[in-house]
Amino acid sequence: DFYLYLAAAIVTVRQLIQRARTLYRWDTRPTTRRLK
């Protein structure tokens, strides 16, 4: 059961991050996905 809850939490967090990324994107955002 723990793994089912963990998978559901991961899916929920990923959806929230993607929704926040589309909603709160700023205009002068760097287009590359490199991490420095």
C-alpha cells in the first residue's frame, strides 16, 4: 500500500509543478534546461 500512496503523491506533485510552470512562467525565462 505504501508504494501506491507514494506513486499517487509523485503524480500529484508532478501535475502541480507542471501547472505552476505554465501559470507562473515569466517572459524573460531562459529557454535552455541546463543547470549551472
